[in-house]
Amino acid sequence: MSFRSAFLWLLCPLALAALMEIMVDQPPPPGRLPCRPGPRVRCVAADFSAMEMRQADLRGADLPRGTWLGTQLENANLAGAHLDGGIFIGADLERANLRGASLRRVVCRSCDLGSADLTGADLRGADLEGSDMENARLSAVRLEGARLRGNDLESADLRDVRAMAAEFSGANLEIGRAHV
């Protein structure tokens, strides 16, 4: 065996070991960054899919463009949170506190927002198609350009809502019970 062959046989395993160590120490790619949700935390494009976050305290959290597929957020406190551009599909936000939250351009389809408090929230351009918002508090909410097609808004508080160019086709608004 020549010196060159012996050198390569010795060098390759060392180089591979060094490369493996570098790769292990590298942070995960964007969108999969470890994020410990809590009050006033900032996590951009984090994936919270299928997480159990019932009664989580996320007040004022900055979580734009997050993914929340099937996430359990029942009774969570998201007051003043920034969730712009997030994707919520089948998420459970029943009785969640979303007072003053920013939910601009979110996709929130087939979500449970029953009895949630969205007072003063910004939902401009949001897609809330097929979501349950029965008994939700939506007073002073901004819904300009929002899509609420097929939503259940029975008994929802809709006082002082700004809904210019919002789509409510097929939505259950039962005027006798909804507070308008």
C-alpha cells in the first residue's frame, strides 16, 4: 500500500467524523426551530402542529406564519399575540382568549372558535371558512376582506364589527340570537 492510499484511508474516517459533528451541532432548518411557547416569545414560521397547548399562556407572543394543524389550544391565552399569516387547520381554540390579537391573513379552516374571545382582534384578509364561532365574542373585530363562508356564528357578539368586503355566504348568523 502506498503512502497516498494509507493517508486517504486514515484521513477519510476523520473527515467524516468531523463532518458528522458539524452536522449534529447545526440548528434545525427554518420552520422546525425548537420554540418554547410562552408570554412574549418570538418564533417565526414555527410548526406547532398536533401539539397539546390547552391553557397555554401565549400573551403577547410573536408567532407569525406558524403552522397549527390540529393543535389543541382550548382555553389558551393568546391575548395581544401576533399570529399573522399563520395556518390553522382543524385547530381547537374553544374558549381561547384572543383579545386584541393580530390574525391578519391567517388561514383558519374547520377550526373550533366556539366561545372564544376575539374582542378587538384584527382578522383582516383572514380565511375562516367552515369554522365554528358559536357564542364567540367578536365585538370591535376587524374583518375587512375576511372570508367566513359557512361559519356558525349563532349567538356570536358582532357589535361594532368592521366587515367591509367580508364574505359571509352560507354562514349561520341567526339574527334573533346573534348580538349585532
